[in-house]
Amino acid sequence: MSNIPRRAAFIAIEGLDRSGKTTQVATLQTRLQAEGIPVKLLKFPVDRTTAIGQMIDSYLRSQSELDDRAIHLLFSANRWELAASIEQLLAAGTTVVCDRYAFSGVAFSTAKGLSLDWCRSPDVSLPAPDLTLFLDITPEQARSRGGYGEERYEKEEMQRKVRDVFHQISSEFTAATWVTIDAGREREDVAEDVWNFVRQLTGGLSSPLERLWEGKK
Ligand code: DGP
């Protein structure tokens, strides 16, 4: 018998705008709760309520302008604000589901023209998700769902670039830690896929939490 204490799983849900991410995250939370698994849902940018969150919110609504690097560092700082809480929750046996994480940070800023390596560096050593589910949708499917909204990044050309960077990031991870899900299908089918991957981790893990981009792929 191993005496390494078990901990809960850390799951990140990433997705393109219009991929149905918000619905899928809510469905997953409900399903985990129904199974009696303690779960904490975190949404990045974090509820847009902290001082940093408010600056990000104002930027996303185009109510303020910031240098591309400055906003990138704010998004990263917003994740670091929660890093210790994530670790505590996992150690206490609560599954953590993040609606967006560092991969969005890298994808959106790299799509604006910053280098991928530069974008990655402020997020190095954050708690690494045990599983990242990327909800993928083509720009054409997004358009058929009513197109994009009003926020700064919700433009087709930008979304195309973001999607390309997500695919590039995914190639650095193993199939066990990163799963791309075709989110252009019916929402029930997508939810079933999400659940089938997540359920494998609901028994907890005995392996220590990894640190993001510290050697492990
Ligand atoms: P959402 O509420 O999940 O649709 O996210 C709001 C917007 O914020 C979305 O267009 C993606 C963007 N976003 C989320 N995280 C980051 C990040 O870390 N960096 C940048 N540049 N944008 C992000």
C-alpha cells in the first residue's frame, strides 16, 4: 500500500469563443456533484472581481487600453492569485475545474503577435492541470452559431489565429494530459465525451501535482 496521500484532480477546460465552453463547464460541475464528488469551479479571468480582474474586464470590454505585454502579465497574475488556493483544494480532496487557464493566456497573446516562449514564461511553475480538455470549433461553425459577440477578441481573424496556437500548444502534451474535443457536435455528445475523460480521474491521484511547463510535456 502506498502511503502517498491521494489528492483530487485538476482539470482545465479550454475552448474557442462560441465553442459552448460555459455550458459544458456547468454540465460537468452538475455531473460531478451528482456523483457526490466535491468540486470547485474557477473561471479565469477570475470572476472579474479582484483588482486585477477588474482591469482585465475593462480591457476586454474595450473600456481601457493596455500594452499587449502588460495585459498578458495581468492575466497571468490573475492565475497566480489563485495558485495556492488550487493546491489547497486539491490536497483537501476537492476536484478543481478551471474554465480557461494558462493555455488561453498563451493562445490569445501569441495570436496578437507576441512570441510563444515569451508568453509562456510568466505562467511557468503554475499548478499543471492533470487533464486539459480543449473544445475545438471551426470559424465556420462559430459563424453558424450566430458569430462572435462584442468583446475585444471576438473577431473571426483573431479566433482563427487563436485556434492555430491552441493546436500548436496541444502538440507539446501527451494524449493523457491534453484532449481535443470536437465541440461542433450536439451538446449532449460533447458533454458525454467530457464526462468520459473526467470520470477516469474522479477516484483521485497519488502522483504529486506537476508544475506547468517545468520540463514535463
Ligand atoms: P470567456 O469569458 O471564457 O469567453 O473569456 C473572455 C475572453 O478573455 C475571451 O475572449 C478570451 C480572453 N482570455 C481569457 N484568458 C485570457 C488570457 O490569459 N490572456 C488573454 N490575452 N486573453 C484571455
